Amino acid sequence: MDFQRVLPLSGVHNFRDYGGYRVTGGGQVKTGILFRSGEHGRASDADLAVIGALDVRHVIDLRGNSERRANPCRRSEGFSAEVHFFDGETAGLAPHVEAARDAIDTAAAHAAMERLYSQLPARDNLIWIFRRYFRALAEGSGASVIHCLAGKDRTGMAVDMLHHILGVHPDDAMEDYLLTNTAGDLDARVAAGARAVRAKYGDIDDATIRVLMGVDARYLHASRKAVETEHGSIDAFLKDVLHVDDAMRESLRLHLIEA
């Protein structure tokens, strides 16, 4: 069967496999075990059947308590995966909703998103759940899904860090990040985001909403730069802050890379 990166689900936005990329030293990230997405609160029965067939063992939910209460995930009958989450707030608001506060136009929206991305690596509660993410994957016990609200900002940073650990080239990691802009039904995702943003901040124009609900290379570069400025390198951040030591790196590569 041909590898299908984006799963065409109707109620779960941005659901895709982030494996399949070549890694330094040979081999590639395994497919069929690493998935990322937006929240699952509006999953259809058909969506749940597709997700259920993936035999997911770990769900890493990067949202905070208020987000999870507002949009509780639907689960298939017989769901038995371990759900990892931080019992508190990981962002207060989803980054794209938080950025909307200062988004008077598209330029301001871009600037607000860059600023927020530069702050994500310093958010302690988010760091806590990132650590759980790496520990869960290092167990090698099966497939996982990592998600936040839209599956693009907090999820994008976490996946970028894992790709770095596994030796995926930064350009390929960026390509995966930017797939948010084309994966699935972008119009439906924008519409869902518009409802949340406008409910809080009023009548923000469609072009600005699209900036907030999309991704841009500048955002991820801002996150990477903030890490390097504060910690010297991404590797130092992984070791000192996210507790990904040499032994965990070896475990992650063992379980997630194939020839």
C-alpha cells in the first residue's frame, strides 16, 4: 500500500503521519506510528473508526484544562490508549487565539505569531507535557497521536524537536511543519478558528484569520532562534530542559527509525 501522509478525516483537522523522512546516518523515520492533528472534539464516527484502526497506544494532548473542557475529545468504543496531559494550563489560550488579541491586520498577526513562538520554549507547563511526550515515545510501545487545538503551533514545535532528535534535516522538518497550510480542509479549519477568535475579540477580517490559522516559516524559525539564544543550541535545550539525554535519544532512534 502506498504511504498516505494526510488522512482525509472530516471532523479532525490536520491529521497526518509525520514519519517517512530520511535521517542523518541513513534510514528514515518509521511510518504508521507517529501521527499529529488538531483536537478530536468534532470527530465523526467514520473518523473514529479510521483512528481506531491505527492501534494508537499514546495520545499526547498539549492543550490545557480549559481547552479540553471546551472541546472534549470523542473516543471510539474500546479506546484504550494512555492519554497524557498537563493538569493545568499550557498556554492560557491556544497561541493563534492569543495572537488574535494584537492582530489588527495581517502584518500585525504575523508579528504576534512570531512573538508567541519565541515565548513557547519558556512556558513551564508546556515543557512539562513535552517531556511526557518524549518519554512516551521512548517506550516504543506503539503508535501515538500528538495534538493541541489546531495541531499547528504547540504541536508544530514538539514535532520539530522530535525530528531534530531523530536526525531529520531542518528543511524536511520545516516542510512537515508547513503542511498545515495544505493538509485537509483548510477552509473548514479557518472557519472553526474564526468562530473562536471572533467570539473573543470581535470582527477580525478573513485575511487576518487565515494568517492566524495557518503557519509560516518565520514562526518556527522564531522558536528555534529563541531556544538557541537562551540555551546555546537545540541539543542543549533538549538535554537540560526537556531531559532528553543520550540514553533517551538512543531509545527514540531505536524505536522510531528504520532502514
